[in-house]
Amino acid sequence: MSLNRNCLRHVRDTNGLDLTSLRLSFTGAEPIRPRTVWEFEERFGLKNVLVPAYGLAEGIDDERLGTQRLVVVVEVREAEMPPDRASQLLKTISASIHSAQGFRPGQVLLVQKGTIPKTTSGKIQHARLVELINSRALDSVIVYPRRGQRVRVTPEP
């Protein structure tokens, strides 16, 4: 059960609860129900803060380095995204991974919704995704960075 649904079930009294500093919250790794997002934001006095996200990270063999590099693939709703917004999202993702794991991803790709291959039951097809990354088959569905565009992600101070 999602954290959002849990909060809706168990937090009845929101008096004294101040979430005004919350600007962005990704929700993923579970089925995302639009009604739950709407009800959560309504109950807790938020607007456009919960962002449904679907993404994953894969270790991709790097023959040059003789190791693996972490590639993070994130589905986004918008087929076109302003570069400044996309860049900020990349920085946030990279900084979050660095903060939690102590290293930065080798690459973060923002791709169109529905890109990450899944089975008929909704499970991610990891091996297929690695094939798509290695063969550059994702190039046509990358929202940011665009093909040929090198983006260096540096954490904010």
C-alpha cells in the first residue's frame, strides 16, 4: 500500500500539520491512482505537489572502465519539457541518489511515458531495458537530454 493511501486512511486530524514547505514529492514504485493523488493533496492542503513517477536504475557494463555504470531511466508525462525544468529534475534525481547512496549515476535519462518495457502483468523487463539502452533504441523517446546533448549534472550548493 502506498504512503499516500496510508496517510489517507490513518491521518484523520490535519490540524497543526503544516506541509506548506513541501514543493515536490515523487510517488512511485506502486500503482499510482489519480484519485489517491487528488484526495491526498485535497486533505493536506497541497496543489500539484505529488508527481507520479515511474523509473528505475540499471547497472550497464562499461567495457572501457571494466565495471558498470548506473543508468537511471525515468518516465515523465510531458513529451516536451522546458530545458531548465528538465535540468532541475536531473539535478534533483542525481543529488538524491548521491545523498542516499554516496555516488552519482553515470547517466539519467528522462523518457516519454510508456517507454520502460513491462510484462503483461506490469513487471519491469530489466534485461530488455538494458538492451534498449545499449542499442541506443531509446534515443527517439528521450525527453531530456536530447541526442548529442551532453549534460553534466552537478549538485546544487
